[in-house]
Amino acid sequence: MVALLELAAVVKEPQHMLNKLYFISCFLVLFLGGCQHYESFDEMAQAMCSGRAKDITFDEVPIHAQWIDVRSDAEYRVSHLNRARHCEWDGNALHIINSLDPTRPVVVYCSVGYRSEKAAEYLMDNGFVEVYNLYGGIFKLVNEQNATDSLGRPIVRVHGFNPTWAKWITTGEIVYE
């Protein structure tokens, strides 16, 4: 906590400070939070996705939904879902808002749901009404062999984010590119 306060005192520009604090909080949750002992994938996914965005499963997604993949460029290059647009989440998603139709549902996903939860909340805060977080992210879909790429082929390769998180991938090939 002291380090965060010191960082806030050093940084002069408010948006720059918010971005730094966002990345520090992501680090703490994604790297340290992933080290916690969870009994199951679902227990971990529920802990990561406990915000305001409504969780949705793949089978519940409306056919006319807009898909947003908020993972990093490296993760997206390895594999992504059919019809997904890539908009890496960095704490500020104006570029996402400008590319979406606010009258259609939006489904946001990442590896397990933490980053997509934050991006979905951002969209909700900016006037989008029907926004969902894909429960369990691409890891869950790959594990269930329910993910297809833009050519309709099953996704068998997935970026593991890091070894701590990759342990939740139980099928397919884990890569780090």
C-alpha cells in the first residue's frame, strides 16, 4: 500500500497515474492471485470474475453478439475465437467503444475472465447496457473443446499467459509466443 501511495505522489498526470495503478493491480491479481490454491477451475474463475459484469457461458451467447478479445497481442496471435475483434485491455478502452454498435450485445473474453471483467465494466460505465463477461474465458472453451477459430476449426493451441495460469489448461497445446 505504501508503494502505491508513493507512486501516486510521484506521478503528476492523473491518467498516467491511473494507468500505473491499474497495471500494478493487474500484476498483483494475475501473478500473485494465481498463486492461491483453488480446488477447481470453477472456483478460480468465480474468484477472478466477481465484479459487476454478468457472466455468460458460450452456449448462452446471443447469435448477434459482438465478440471482443482483450488479451495481449501475443495471446491473440496464438488463437482467438471466431468473430472476435482484438482490443487489448490497458485500462482505457475508448478504441473499443468506437468500434462497437451500442444496440447489440457485447461479449468480452480473455484467458480466464479477470481482464475481460474489467473491460466489460468499463463498457458498462460508458453507456453499454448488454455487456457480458465470458465465464472462464478461452481456457474454459479450449478445455471443453468448444472453441473454434475464424475458419471454424477447433482451437487446440492456446497461449498460457504464464505457467501459474497455464496449469488451468487441461487440453490442447500450451504455447508462449
